[in-house]
Amino acid sequence: MGNLVGSWRFKEPSTVEECDSTWGSDSESDEPGAEDDSGISDSVSPAESERAAGHTGDTSPQLTDSPESAPKMKRSFYAARDLYKYRHSYPNYKKSRQPNEYRNLRFYLNKIPLVPDGIYIEEILSKWRGDYDKLEHNHTYIQWLFPLREQGLNFYAHELTQDEIKEFQSTREAKRRFLAAYSLMLDFYGVKLLDKSGNVARAPNWQERFQHLNESHHNYLRITRILKSLGELGYEAFKAPLVRFFLEESLYQITLANMQHSVLEYYVYTIRLPATRRRLLRYARKHYRPAHAFLWGPPPKRRGGGAGGSVGAGSSGIRAPAPTPELQRRGEESITSMSASSGIIVSSHDAIMCQDLAGGGPKGCMGVGSNMAGLEGALMMAGARKERNVYNEIVPL
């Protein structure tokens, strides 16, 4: 029996559906509140309702909300697999071959500097806050501030181990500095940490920082890493408030329109509790445009015999007329790609490729500027295209 157990190997999922346990057999009805301890509700906030009451509809032009106008996009398998491994504590994880020196913990105790820059954590926390040029252009510190059990692009940074995680979580000084580092990065993104529960809000400098964040897409990878690290080091409850904040800013306020794809494809799926993910995705679906192109909802419900019933468009769970065979064919076209590089496990915040808008030809993704912020669907596609260009340049984290 021992040999059989020892020879067992984790079989990696091969489809998005195998990676995503968010919905399972869940119905559209809300679960009891006791199932979710995040404090996140999918209901519209009073302030949001008040703003919506003053709207007579979106003030900017909208893409036609019909299946023919939908961008031909699909979920990224590589993103889904990466987050599946993270949420399940890296089932194919192998312990480091070298003795564990707790280098991440020692860095947070201010005993060793980060490599290769030779900078101590106290210097970062005391001198880097507000130095946005340094935080933007230095690409070696992020792996040290937010360690993971996977290798980043700074190969001097050490991966976390289970033993080090336990030691870190029991060390008050390290945890205090970790929260200070989190607050430092939030300020860089125009966000402020409100309390010890992880609630966040816009910082006084939010307009300037959001404008930068809309144009600096490599920070989207950094945010994915930050969210993962929060969960590893004992702050899982901090994720949902930040993800909910970015969902509102990207989908409802349209202040971070280029972040829409990253929030839905990555940030939501760093959260380990399925009930919390469901609540966030239900909120997102209320504000996503075009609504029928929402890819992250529950699987469509098929009624008996396949006759007389309606199915959701795509995988959104939103009821719509049954698609024609041609639309089904279009919907089945894959648009994701990934090039194999090395055997080292690296966060796979991969590029999502942009295809032509249906019926629009290549020009469908061209010429989307800041003066077209109302075209949410087109902005989503333009953001995806920009992310692809950045990732293809292999911008270091």
C-alpha cells in the first residue's frame, strides 16, 4: 500500500471546467450568508444605488448587446490552471532540494537584504512610500515583499515552503511589516487600507494613480502576486475587499477599464472560498457590458431533451435565445495561446489574444482611445491586446 501511495502522481486538469470549481452544482439562488465569511455582498451598495438613480442610462455610446456583436473570446486555460494550483496548495509541489533557510522570514525580520539590490525591508518601508518612479521601475523587490511557493522572475528570491509559512504566520514582527508593505503598494495603486479587516477605498491620489494603472499593465501581474501572497501568509480575508473594489472601479465606475480582464480572469480566482467567488462574480455580471459576453458565470442550465428550453449565452448563465449553428461554431474557436519556456514554475498571468470583433474585421480592435471609455466591450478587447504586447516583451515582475 505504501508503494501505491508513494507512486501516486497528481493529474493536472486539462480544461477550464476542471480547473474552476466556483459553481459546481450551485444554482442561481443565493447561498445562506453563513457559508461566506468574507463580508462581501453581491447586492448594490446604497451609494451605488444613489448614483445609479441619477442615471438615465449610460451617457456614452454602447456596443449593440446582441450575440452578433460579441467579441470572440474564451476563458484562458493557462490562467485557470495557474489559479487552480494555487488554490489547491500546489498539488504537484516538490520541496526544495536545498536546506530551508527561511530567507523570506529573515528578510522581513530585517536581518538580510533583498538580492540583488542589497536593500533592507525597513529602508523600503520608511523611504519608498510615495516614490512612485522607484516602485514602478524597480523589478526586483516585488518577489521579496510578496513571496509565493512558486518561482518569479527574480531568481535570487526564494520560494516559500510550508514550514516557513507557519513560522512567518507566528512571527508578529514579520506580519506587521508585511501589512506595512501591503499598504505601501496599495498607496502606489491609489488605494488606501482602511482597517485590520482588509477593507479598502480610494486614496486621495486615486485619479493620478488610476490613470497610471490603466496604462501600466505589468502592475496587473504584480497585483495577482500580492493577492496570492496575502492568502499564503494568513490574510485570505483581505483579498475579497480588494477584488470587490477593483470590480467596481473597472466595471461600474469605468475608472480602470483596462483592468477588467485581469480582475475577472485572475484576481477573483485567487480567492479560495467558492461562495465568495460566486458573490463577486454575480456582482460583476450585473455591470458587465455587453452582458451576453460575460464568460465567468455558472454553466448554462440545459432543460430535458434539449427542446423548448433556453441556455445561457456562452458560459455566462444569462438566458438568451439558443444560438445558431454558425454562432456556436464561432463560440467554440479558441483564442488562447502560450509558449512553453522552461521547467521552472512561473506565475502564468499569460497574454490573452484579441481577435476581430464579429463582423467588424481587424478594425474592430483598433483606435480605442480614452475618449471612448463608454465602449466597455471594445475597451475590454483593447486592454487584452495591450496586455498581450506587454507580456510578449516578458516584462519582469
